[in-house]
Amino acid sequence: MPDTPVDYRFTLANERTFLAWIRTALGLLAGGVAVHTLVQPFHHSGVRRALALSCIALAIVVSIGAYQHWKDIRDAMNRGVPLRDTRMVPILAIGIAVVSVFAAWAVLFR
């Protein structure tokens, strides 16, 4: 433990980052539910379900990763050690790219 307490502004910034990741996960979850509920079935069977499930699966990964990231940052600040790089940014970027390519494929071959 460091001799000086962590500045509360850093703690609050960590919480805001966590909430931003959670908002992203909620958006993905809502998108998955909307695709499954509102989008008309595609010509190929199971495409709508696969697209919805990929959004929901990414939402689960992002929400778990958000908690882990928040906890890692909090622990590092309390110990006074440098922050590690996050894996969340590439996971989300690649996940969104995969979902987008899948959605584009489904629309093009409708």
C-alpha cells in the first residue's frame, strides 16, 4: 500500500470508464434483442439468430471485461504500481468488426 491515499478523482474516473463499458455492453445487448425481435428473417436460415447471439455474446464479454478492468485499475492504484494495458479495446474492436461483417454479409445475400 502506498503511504498516500489514491486521489478520489482517479477512483471516480475509473468508475466512469467502467460505466462507459457497461453502457456499451447494454447497447450490444439491446441490439441483439432488437435484431432477434424486429428484423425480418433472412433468406438463409439461422442468420438472424446468429447475428443476435453474436451481439449478445459480445455484450457478455464486454460486461465481464469491464468489471475485470475496473478491478485491475483499482488494485493497481491502491498498490501504487503502473497500470497494465487493457485487452478490452482490441476485443471490442475485433468483436464489432466481426458482427459488422456478418451483418453486411447477411444483408448482401438476403
